[in-house]
Amino acid sequence: MKHFAAVFAGLIAVFLVLGTCTAYAAGSSPNAPKCFRFADEPVTISADYGEDGSYTTVYEQFENPLWSGGKPVTVFFPQERTDPAPVMFFSHGLGGYNWTGYRTLITHLVSKGFLVVFSPYPNSYGTPLDNYDTMWNGFEMATQKYASRMDLQKVGFLGHSYGAGAVPAMARRALEKGWGKQGAFMFPMAPWYVYDMTDAQMSSFPAYMKMIVQVYEEDTINDHRMAIDIFNSTTSIPMTEKAYYNVVPGTVGPADHTVPSDREVNDLDRLAIRKPLDALIDWAFNIGDPCGGKSYALDVQGEHFQHTVTDTPSPVAAESTYLQAWSSAVNPRR
């Protein structure tokens, strides 16, 4: 095991678990290159990771016929952008069907110039497969309604809890339609059980797929073993192209199941979610960019973290700690 340490004034630590990759010690690049990223002006290697961009968020809504009378699908646009934008497909946690529950994360992504689709599903009826179909139908309808505003060759799939468990299936369905050929990533956060994915399908993602799987140290809802299964089962994604994060609490608040939810933005959001997510997006959509998106996403390069690096993620607590345990009969992959 290799250890790399750099301290952010004792504020927060993020533990990163991944395969072999090049590591950079803090402060090793005093003459970091200037690069064009999400804004019109060049910035240093990671200066804009985690910070909001310059685009204004606007949105439109429409009804999903698979949830007639339910919550509408919401599509968020960067108002000032006139060319087709890369698309982020967001899957919410159970009961989180109001997009305002993830407002700050969604508007952060749009501020960077990306289009975000939020496709809700009910929690009062239906099976996971029904809910997956509802999610997917909303995503697909959005791509048809707003085709001229979307660059479907660059796509990302994000989700929290129940929605994080749906991320592999949503990504698979998208790739089967030919989306994401110029860049694709997955970012499941504190995932629930994964449905609609066989072992063969889990191991059939293209090698260019990028992924960060994220869990939270103090989560007592979803067993970390579900996240570990996603990380370990996606064998076709090289170890050099994916990472596993275990976020631990700092002085700004607990690292529990609610971390990705809407609240006043603090350094836990900026450093543990937004920075690696922004780097992951940059890495996925700008392959060959010398500016370090991959290095930051995998190594958490910079002065603001402590972390360990290994290729064997392991749970931090017994199954009995979690409300939704790995060995539950509800888990099709147990």
C-alpha cells in the first residue's frame, strides 16, 4: 500500500481507494500548466475544480407517461450556452423525487456548462425494475425533446442511494443506444442494491468508461458492500480508470448518507464531491488533456487531502451497522 498525505488545516480527509496510477506529491507542480476547462479564461491545473462556473441555470419540465400525474421530468440548461452541451443523467434516492433535494449539486453542474436531466420515479408502488423503466423513459424522452441542445456523445450518470444503484443499468442502456462514444462516466454515491445488471453486463462496460464510486464513513443506511460490488464487478473498466472514495467527516459536518443532498454548501461538498466529480468529468470528456483531470480524480492531487491508495476496497463496518445490508433477500447480487 502506498500512502500520500497532504493536510487541509485538519478540516477534512477523503480516503481514496483505487488501482495502480501515477501519484503526485503535494506541491510537486509549482509551474502547473494553464488550460482551458469550463470557463472562457485559462486556469491552473485544478483551480476551478469544485467551484461554480459562470453559466446561469434555467429549466423546463414535462410529464413522464410512466408516472402519469406524478412529478415531472426536469431538464436543466446552461442559459448562455448556444452549442450542444454534454449531458448528465441524475437518478435520485428513494423519496427524493423533488429535484430541489439536490439543488446545489445540479446547479453546480449546470454552472459548468452541462445539461442535467432529472427523471423522478415514485416510491409508493412498483418494483425496482418498474422504477428503472420510469427513470429511463424520462431520460430518453428528454433526449428526444431537446436533441438539438444535447451532445449525447459525452454523457455522465450520477445517482444517490437507490438512484446510485440504478447508475450501472442507466449507463448500460445509454451505451446500447450509442451514446457516450466520445466520453462517458459513472458517479454512484452511497449506492443501494443494483438491479437489471447481470455479472456479464457488469463486466462489459467499455474500457474508456471512467468511474468514481463514493461512500460515506458514517452512513448507516446503505451497506458499503454494495459500492464495493460495483467497483469490483466492473472488471472491463481498467483499474487505472476508476476510483473508490470513502469520505470521512471533518469539522464542517458528518459524512453520513445525506452528504449529496441539498443544504448549505460547505467544504465537505466542495472537496469530497465537487472537486473529484469535476475532475472526473474533465478527465472523461477531455481525453488526452495534459492538465491533470485524471491525476486529480484518481490521486486527489493538491494540498487539501489526506488519503490512502489501494486496489482492495473493504467495508468499514459490520453488516449489522446498516439498515440495508448486503445479505438482504432484496439484494439480487448478494
